[in-house]
Amino acid sequence: ADVLRFDLPALARARGGPLHVVGNLPYNISSAVLFLLADAAAGGHVRSATVTVQREVARRMVPRGKADRGILSACLGVYADAVRHFDLGPEEFDPP
């Protein structure tokens, strides 16, 4: 299924409450998926999301300095408590 066309509010209603989402997000659609999750969270349809993203996206989600701040960190700052837990090296993935 195409996550960008997925109806999270409908799934939350069918499941009887807010969702907990877990995923490994491809770089080319990471921001779009994160905005989708933030929108669903704002509507009360997503309670939490735990995602793996590339380091560059993580830096934009949870900026450590002004250079990394942008629309993504601003949006997540309003609708989420984004936390960067740890980095994964390329050796953690198969295939590399």
C-alpha cells in the first residue's frame, strides 16, 4: 500500500482509537510521511510514531542548531515531542 494515500483517520476509527505507528521511512518520502503523521496526530488519530529515518532527516526533525531548523522541525514542534534516540551505521542494514 502507498503510505501517502493511506487513510490513517479511517484506520484509527476502525480500530477504535488512536494508532501507534512504527516504520522505516524511505528518504525520498520521509518528510511527506512525517507531515501526514503530524496531521493525523493533530486530529487525534495517531498517538505515537517510532520511525527510522536517514541521519539528515533526523537532524531536520530534531535540530541541534539554527542551520538544521526548518518547516519539518517547526511542524513537529507543534504536533509532536520528537526525540532522536540513536544513530544506526550502515552495517546494521541488510543488504548494506
